[in-house]
Amino acid sequence: MRSIGRQLGLGLIAIMLATVVLVGQGSVWLFDQALRGYLTTVLQRETDSLLTALRSGPDGLYLDVQRIDPDYQRLYSGRYFVIDAGERWRSRSLWDTRLPLDAEGLHNTLVAGPDDQQLLVWSGRYELPEESVRISVAIDYLPLLKAFDRTRWLIWGLGGAAILISLLVQQLLLRRALLPLRRARGELAEWHVGKRLQLSEEVPEELQPLVSEINHLGRQVEQIIKRSRNGQADLGHALKTPLAVLETLVGGCSGRLPEDKVQALKTQLVSMRGQMERALQRARLAPESQAGRRFNAAEDLPWLLESLERIHGDKVRMQTLIHPQAAADWPFEREDMLELLGNLLDNACKWAATTVQFECALNHKELILHVRDDGPGVPEKDHARILRRGQRLDQTVNGQGLGLAIVGDLVEVYRGQVTLAEAALGGLEVTVVLPWQS
């Protein structure tokens, strides 16, 4: 989707560009028309002056050059006249160029003059007692046309500067106007990683309905998740006792029922318990619930490692390597990470001979965990098998075979990856990669 700021900027440029062109062309055209009107009056007065310079003599009309402006005597001066009163008089400045005498008033178009000039011509007809007189006067309009062109480019240049300044001001104002949205986006990111439970409602009134609806929706989602978790927990507690009773009754049937049937019942009960725990686990693992506290490596990891050392005693020596980026908050729920790390490390401690290594790194894209032990290891052909719930390769070690399966469930929920390999210590190395977005 296109940027709002870019769309508004392009719209402003188009509007102001059209405005500058219209203003530049329109103002020059209006000024041109006003100046032509003014020069028409000036040329009419010139015609009147030339008319008074005509005198009656013994041989008819003659032109008194003493009454003519000296500009008409200077070659290509830019001021010209032609008088037709039976005899034709031309200003010396005109040289051999002709002026039209076949119009009344101002000519509609400019007339080509001497020395590549453009002439504004006015013509008039007068009736004198002696005879009819036609006079055309002209003035060079080319300097004014050049001035108009310079003015037009100046207006366009100023308009371009105004467009640039307006665009910068608009973007600045737009950034300030959208600042609450950027704050809201940052708060949503904090909500995503569990640092807040609602957005700040100190926003402009245009954004108030949106923020209120988001907060209302967030409260509803939290309530639904809490009710769901409480309901699942209640269901789990309600089923555990009947299952335990059934397991006891089945155990008491040994000797009274065929052994194969007793074993089949036990298998079904184990399957029921596994399915129940699996369903409860999946319900609790939902990462969309962001109300929980985030996992803090600096606080929670020492507590977890200390708990595991107390459980396994002096049998296992724990080696940890926590990269600097991973020593702060992790963008995952605390309970989920305790469950994942607890199962990974507990499984490694059960199988390790003397040493368990734990390494974690966190960057802007993913969390990477490595757990290694010096135990007997797992053949490559059994890697996929031990990730399935209830699968145990050695019955001599206590447990129900759920540890790595729970890890697999968590990794699946967070759309991550879990891989098994032979560790450099000789045992099993489990690598977990969990992607995340800030």
C-alpha cells in the first residue's frame, strides 16, 4: 500500500504546480492586456499630436517637423508614424518599413517592424476641411515582451521554491500529526512482547475511537484466554483423579484378568493421560496470550539452573554460555520458556555422565538455544522417534517420555525449529531456534 505522506506530497505538488502555472500565465496575460490598454491611450495622444503638426499651406497640407517629437527622427528608435493625406509622410525612424493604414483603433496582432522589432500599432481616420487624413502610429513592444518572459520565469521559479518549501512544511506537519500513530505502533510492539496490556488513550480525538476499540478488544481477548486456561486447568484436575482410580483398579486386576487384557487397559489409560496432558499443554502454550510476564534471562535462568542442580545433585556439572544480547528480556512468555528450558536441561541432566552445556544467543530475528550432554547419545535413526510423546529408548531412566515432546510442542507453537545432532561431548546436542518480531 502506498504511503499516505507520499500521496499527500504528490497531491500537493500537482495542485501547487497547476496553481503556479495558472498564476504565472494569468498574471502576465492580465498585465499584458492592461499595458496594451494604457499604450493605446498613449498612441491616441501621439496621433492627436501628429494631427496638430499638419498645417495648411498654399499647396495644401504639409507636416511641420518642428512639432514632431525628436524620437521620430532617430533611426529605429522604436517610435514610428505614417500619415496619409493625399501625400504620405513617414517618420525617419521607420526607414523603409511599412505600417498598416487599413484599420481603426488598435491592431489585434503585433506587426513586424524594423530591426526585428515587434510593433504595437494604432490607426485612426480624421476628416479635415481640406481632405481626409489617415494616421498610424507604432511603438516597439519587444522589450516589454522580453520583460514579460523574464517575469513569467521569475514567477515560476518563485513558485517552484514555494512548492518545495510547502512540501517540506507539509511533511513536517504530517510527521507531527502522525506522531500519535507512531507512538501507538510502538505501544503495540510493546504489547506484542508483553511490556504493556493496553494502549495509551492520550491521543488526538480522531484516533480516540480506534485506540478505545483496540483496548476493548485486548481486554476481551485476555478475559477469553484466562477463562479458557482456567477451564482447561479445572478439566485437567477433574480428570486426574478418575484416571488415577482407574489405574489403581487396573493394577489390582492382575491375576484375575488375562495379562494381555490388563496390559491393553494400562496402555489405553497411559494413552488417555498422554492425550489429556497434550491437550492441556497445547491450550496453555498459546503465544497469542501476551498478558504473561516476559522471560528475563538475568533473573530466571540462574533460578532455573540452581533448581536443576539441586534436583540432580553433584552428578552433573552445568556449564553455561549466555551471549550478551541474551542477558535481558526474551520476547517470549516466562512460563513457556521455563517449560521449554526445564524439559531440555532436565532431559540432558538425566542422560549426561558428568557434564551438560547450555548456550543461548538472541538477535533481532531469533532466539537460538543449544543444550549438549556427554551421555550415551541417540542414534540418528531414532531422532524423530524421541520427539514423539511417550517415546523412551531406555526404560532404566525415570520419566514418561514427555520432555522432548513438550519441547517439540512449544517449538511448533512458536513456528520454530528443533534439531538433534551428535554433540562434541559425545552425547546428544539439541538445537532450538525460535523466530520472533519486535
